[in-house]
Amino acid sequence: MGKRGALKRCLEYLREAMRWPSPSPTGLAWSTAALPTIETELAKRDIGLVVLSMAMGEREIMLERQRQCIAKAKAAGGYMADH
């Protein structure tokens, strides 16, 4: 889970037989590859994951991550899309 401290704290807070609602998979995982890992960890502890909207596909996830990376690069002064 790396640098996602808030996610780590949330996972530590959850207890057996709880249900964790999430509006979308993108709120849980940095990549689609990480989502099954989180889901497996929750299942081992008998915690249900309820994704409220599965409408966002892999492309939408990728585009959101791309927007975040561009914003970070712009803030650091390293983004030059027009060149």
C-alpha cells in the first residue's frame, strides 16, 4: 500500500464482519492491479467491500492518474505539453 497512509489507517480500523462502502474502485487503489490485493486482505479478515459504482473502467482510472501526474509535474515546473 506504500505511501497511502490514510488507506492504511482505514484498513487497520476495520473490524471483522464490517462492510466498507466505496464510491468507486479508484478511491481504493492506485491501479487496477492493487484492487484485488486490497480485496483479498479484507476478505481474509471477513470484511466486505461494497463498490457502489463500477462504471469507471480501466481507461477512466488511467486518465485520472494521468491528470494527477500532470498536476504534480506542473506544480514542480516540469510539465511542457506544448513543446
